[in-house]
Amino acid sequence: METQQPAIRPVVIYPFVQPKNIDSLKLLYAELTRLTTDTSFRFSKPTTVVNNQTKYRSTTPWSDNVALDLSYNAAINDVVAPASTIISTWSVDTCALWLRGLGDAFEDATEKKAHHDVFWLIPGDFDFTTPAGGSALERLSNIPKRVYSGELDICLGEIEVPINSAKQLIDTYGTYGLLYNWFPAEAKGIRKITDKPRTEFLAMNYQALRQALIPNRWYAYEQTLMILLQNMDGDKKGREIKSEPLGLITDEEATRSNLPAAMQQVERTERALKLFWRERETARGGQDWQDRFRVLDAQSESVRTAAMVILRRVLA
């Protein structure tokens, strides 16, 4: 039996690059604090995961940037700590921060037998100070609410981006190009769900998170895409998954969307898809997987090369 009323558990990923202006963080945590008073849904006190590299790179004596030091300490002490529980950890990448935050929340829910809780991942590096950002902030809680109500198992927050932005180019020519090569049926199904399969805004129920954490590998990169693949049965959904529109908002990545960063995103996606494909095929016990892998690998190189050409044309 459940020991308490089901809860929505927010997990915020603190920006890897410390923002000098913390107004967006103030707006985000003010909204999360407000949600704890919502009488229709039970929102737990948020957890915030901070990479120790961010802390040390933003504070003295490791950083000689006084403005950055003031910004970090003001954000942590005045904004984050009063509104959330802070987890500090060493992490090689964002998806490992997700693993720490969601994993801790999952363990706590398991211990309390809270098997109807909802786990809500929130990136902390988006700009909520603009009119579009403010509108998105108002809609953010729809993501976990749609799971909490039982309508969905997984809900993705889908942002809009300019057509020639790095994010759009990566998803169109890199992510989906590679996905159609390695998993053509699943790609068709995922495309019906979202145009942004790498989104960092998502919520899932206990069962979906358990599947991602226990029987499956947690990937170092592109974990949202991996979760989608884990929950597809060919082009059909194995769980109820839909997206929630958030509008045109930007994040820290948008300010540093240069060619090398975009190329790295495509390369990471290809590595993750190759690993997922090999693990799935070897688990099925097929004898011809090596021959099929060589064919797909050659095609994948062509897709990646074409994506790199387009990225260079637009972003260089």
C-alpha cells in the first residue's frame, strides 16, 4: 500500500555554466515554490543537482572572476537553497547529473513504496525572463501534471527553435537522419510524438523510470532519445507518450551554438545509437548481426558526413 498521497518530484539540473544574470533562476524557483501550494496536485520540495565543476569554476580561489563568484553564491544561497534540497556531485556530463537526481528520487520513492509518484526533470539553464519564456514557465507544470493525472506515462516538453538554429539543424539532419538509419520503424513512431527527441524537459511515472534505471543501461549521452527507444515497439508506442508545447525559449546552449559543439552533438548521438543497436541485437541472439551492423555503419557514416556538411554551411 502507498504510504502517502502520490507526489510530483521536481529534479532541477543547475546550469553547467554559471549565468552572470540569475533572474531566470529566480523566476524558476519562485514558480516551483508556488507549485508546492497547489491543492490539486502534490508537488514535493524540489531537488537541485549541481556539478562540482560548476561550483569550483565559479568561486574563489579557483576562479578569479569576482562577478561570477558573486553570481554563484547569490544563486545558491539566496535562490536555490531556500527552495530546494541541493545535491552536489562530480559528473562527466548532463545525463550523469540526471542519473544522480532521478536515481536518488527513485530510491526514496521505492523506500517509501510511493509507486505512483511522478518524476519531473527540469533544465535550469533556460531563459524565462522574456515574454516567451514567461509563457513557457506557466506551462512547465503541465508536463508532470499530464503524467500525474494518468493520461500519460511519459510527457516531453517540446520547445520551438528558429529553423536554421543549431538545435534544429542537429535534430533534422543529425538526430533524425541517424535514427532513421539505425531504427527506421522506431524513428517513424517517435517522429509522431515529437520533433525534439533530445529535449531536457520531461516527466515520467515510477514504472517508466524504473525501466530506464534497472533493466536498461543509462547512457552517458542522449538519454531522452534512449528512453524513447526503450519504450517503442517498432513504430508503435509501448507506453503512452506525448509532448507538451512550450513555445520559443532559449537556453545557455543557444549562446554557444558554434560548429564544434554542433558536430559533437551529432557524433554523440551516433555513438549512442550504435551502442543501443548492438546491445539490442546481441540480446536477441541473431547470428547475422555483425553483417547487418557493417551495412548500417557504412550508411551511418554517410548520414553523419552529410549532416556535418550542412552544419558547416550554416554555422561556420
